[in-house]
Amino acid sequence: MMKVLTANRLADGIAVWLGANGQWLESIDAALIARHAEAVDALDDAGKSAFNNNVVVDIALIDVTEIDSEIYPIRLRERIRASGPTIRTDLGKQAEFRQATAA
Amino acid sequence: MYRYDEFDHDFVHQRVGQYRDQVERRLSGEIAEDAFKPLRLMNGVYLQLHAYMLRVAIPYGTLNGKQMRRLARIARDYDKGYGHFTTRQNIQYNWPKLSDTPDILDELAEVEMHAIQTSGNCIRNVSADHFAGAAADEVADPRPYAEILRQWSSNHPEYSFLPRKFKIAVTGAERDRAAIQVHDIGLHLKRNEAGELGFAVYVGGGQGRTPIIAKKIRNFLPEADLLSYTTAIMRVYNLHGRRDNKYKARIKILVNETGKYEFSRQVEAEWQNLKETVLKLPEYDLAAIAAYFAPPQLQDRPEGWGLIAAGKKNDSGFASWVHQNVTPHRHPDYSVVTISLKPIGGIPGDASDTQMEVVAELAEKFGHDEIRVSHEQNLVLPHVAMADLENVYRALLEAGLATANAGLVTDIIACPGLDYCALANARAIPVAQEISERFDSLERQRAIGELKIKISGCINACGHHHVGHIGILGVEKKGAELYQVTLGGSGDEQTSIGQIIGRGFEPEKITDAVETIVETYMGLRQNPDETFLEAYRRVGPAPFKEALYGEKFKAA
């Protein structure tokens, strides 16, 4: 199962995902996808390091798939985190970066 | 309403100062998350799906115009222009930055508000009848006692590390509008035969994953003994409450496992050591606190009767709103106004910054500067002259706040659910919206009559689904949302826990299921005055099961 690393940024709590360049991104679109066990371990290590360095909190590896080259979290919870509230499409990532993909 | 004294101001400002220092040290890396998390929670700051969430206490749901204006300003300046009024009479902001939260708490402190004890295993915001001090059926105002409990329990070292969170509710009328029997402690303020004030005391009620109706352990507790007796309950709980299992740590489990009589015996024994101590409330203290809640000087306004009649005749919308959202006041020329935060298809409990300001202005201009938040996620203007009702209605209408549905099928309670909450398993708000739209016809709603739908997005039951006439619980099953339906719950003086009616419904089928239940009720009620709850209690679940599941039910 493919995975990406997500967390919330310490200072403002905004949901973020770890990108290929090692930066924490506000959109899931360019998140680094771990496609095998070693890559998952590397993501896990990166998350622990960022947590210990007080960059992010509440880190989690989440299951994703790719649909038409877009990253699509498996769980609804994570799709809503990646998009924003389904009942307020004027808020959250969907309003800032992308069309709603949840629901 | 209560006003802070010098001690209160000093305490809250000091607390903000401490918190500001804690946040600064967290952001600089001096404090680790594990150490900081309980500190932020003690100040009402949670981390949810999209961002932090700040829960602000509104003691017993009472606030004034200035405070409401400040809540509006915080929504505008620090959040995304709205707030969410909750089932514990509080308000939540969904998008604050951690780095802004000390400033927000400073803003709140300026208007005598805070977020202390809106989280954690402590005594939470004491809730009360939202019509307190105004309702025609009230024996006495419960808020002075709620305020005494608030002061006593705030920062109380003995209650800062309870086995689990602890919720107290107080009502002062026979009609229970505060759901006291599903609280850890429920207090029913009443008079004895001698005319003295005291409380029927209920203990061990609650919802969550183990819904239990509270047991009455005292029929009449003199008001002077409020704190000594509550302390005795808390001590028995603190000593014997389960700390080994989070899911068995609430007092309801202790009372249930110990048994009502043995638990009561332990409380009485503890109380014997406390009742004649400093905890006995002196009359002058009771009077001093009660003075803060002295009813406003209401001038006679008899012209309102004629104005109302004329207004209703001229405008059917106004007539419907008066019929549904206006409740008798103890003064015959006045009314209690419920401001519905349930527009058709809207988000239950949400109010924009401008809507909050409209409510503040109406309270100041027409409502003796008082506002209430109800546990049903509406706002209330408790003292409005009937002569001013039409002006209030016109202003509410313009602000999108005049939905005439209080107590009807579209007046739905819903928790934030999976759209915001990190604990949720399913969404609650979209379900409420779809049901609201399905029943959008006011004529149909009024034909159905009183019907309370309550929706939770997880078993923690913040949406009070266990006591919904129709309760809906969202769960996650095989990675998808599924909605279980309970029927026959009620959170009033005849509290009952709803019964699960059968297998759950997929998101696209839940509104149909609710409609089937409603139509079944309409078909079997004895007359239009028999409410859904009365009809359900008369006939039981069978006709509803048959309507929902048909032959499968019969086969089972």
C-alpha cells in the first residue's frame, strides 16, 4: 500500500504533508509517496525528526492511491483533511489549492 | 448576570499570562508536545482535522451584547468569520492559529470570558436551562447556583485530576430543558412543602458509548448544602472512580457498578463530615450571588398584545415565527425569543460574525442586554417585550436568523462530525442538512409537530443522539460511513435512551429512512396532538421496523 506522511504544523495547526524536497506542504498534491517498505521507514524517520524539532505535531502515515496521477487518500477522514470541510467548500485546501475530492 | 470582581479579573489575566508564556516556550522548542498538550487543553485549545480548535466557555449559556460582539470580532479577526455554538452552551472556533490563541484569550478576558476547563478531566462548564430567569414555568432561577458551582470548581485542586471529565447541569422548572438526567450530576431546583429552596439530586447520567440515565439520590437537598453535598459526591467519585480504563472512568459507571443505594450511602457518610463545615453556604453569599441575576426591571408594555395580533394578521411569516419561536415569559407583556441557528439546509449551530453582531444589537436594544445559548444549538433573547417582537423579527429576517422551526423536525442538533473533528468516524452535518432540506416545508413541519432529531458522528455522542426522538449515530464500517438509527430517546423530565431500530443506513439512504419513520408516525398517531415521542412510547418499535425493513423484519 502506498503511503504519504501527514501532520499538523505546530504554530498554526494547518494540515501538511511531507514533500519530495523535504518541505512540509500545505497541499497533498506534491506529497512524497512511499511505494515500498524502506521508503515508508524513511518517511517515518522524517516525521519523528520533524516532531522532535518542533516543526509539526500529530504525525501519521496514511494510505493513499493514485487516480489520474492525483494522490487520493483511502480513508474519508484523510480525504476531508486534504480538501477541507465537505459542508464548506469555501474553506480549507479545496478553496486554496484544488477542487474538492472528498465525498 | 454575574460580573467579575477584582479576584476574578486577576485570576483570568494571570492565567492568560501563564498560557502566553507556555505557548512562547512551546513555539521556541523549550517545551515538548507531550508536556504542552495538557496545558493547551486546560485552556480550551484542541487539535482537530484541519487546524487547532478553541472552545470558549459561556457559563450556563448566558452572555451579554458586549461579549457576543467580542465573540464576533474574534471570529472575524482570528478565525474564518464564523463560530459554532455547541451542545454544552459554548462556542468553538475551528481555525485559530496556536500562536494567536494567547491574544484571543486576552480579548476574551477583557469581556470577562475565558476557555478554562473546557477540556480535560475536570468539572466542565456548568450548563443550565436556557430560559432561566424568564420562563413562565420556573420555580426559581438556577443560574446563581450554577455560578456558585462554577466559582467553587474553577481551578479547584481536588478536581483538576478527576478520573474523567465531569458535567453538571441545573434546571429550575419542572419542564427539564437542561437534560439534567444525562449529566454526571443533575440538579433540579425546587421548593419543598415549607416553601424552601433546594434540589433533587441526580447522579451518574451520561451519554457516550454507555448511555445511562442518572439515579435520583436525594429528593430534596437544602440550597445551603449544595457545595458540601456536591463535594461528598466528588470525593466518593475521586476515590473509587476507575482510572484504569478510560471507557469505564465516568461516574455513571461507578454508580451503576456500585448500585444506587450503596453509592448514595457512601455519599451520605462522606457528607456527614462536610455538611457543617465551611462548605455550608451562608445566606449572605447566596443572596450576593443571586443579586447578580436579579431580573431586569420590566416595564408594563400592554400595547404589545394588540401589536402582535395586528402583526400576525398582516404577515404570515411573522405569525409562524411567533407561533414557533416565541415562548411565554413570566411577565405577561414579554416573551422569550428563540433565534434558530438551523436555517433550512444550513449548518446547525453556526453563526457568522455579522449574525452574532445582529444578535448583540437586538439584545442591547430590545432584550435587556441578555443572550442565551441553548444546548440545542440555538440562541435565545430571554426578555423581549411583545411590543418589540416585530422589530426583532424584521432584523432577524434580514440577517437570515428568522427560521420558524424551534422544536420542529428541522431544528436538528448535530455535532461537527468528520468535517472537523479528529475523533469522528462519520459526518453529521451533511446528514442534518439533507434531512432539513427534505422537510423544508414549514406547513409539513408543523403538521408533524414536535420532533427532535439529534445526530452524532461518533459514539462520544456530542450530538446527543441517545436522547433524540430520532437519534442518528454515524459509524465507519468497512471504510464507509453508515448511520444507525435510534428511536424514542428523550432528554427532558421523562428521560429515555433511544433504542436501536435495526441495521444502519448508507449516507444516501438515511434521509429516506428518516422520512419513512416520520410518515409511519403520521399514519399511526391517534390525533394531531399526539407527538412522535408519545406515539412511539405507545406503539413501540415494531411498526417502524416493519416500515423500514419490511419482510426482512417479519422474517426475523
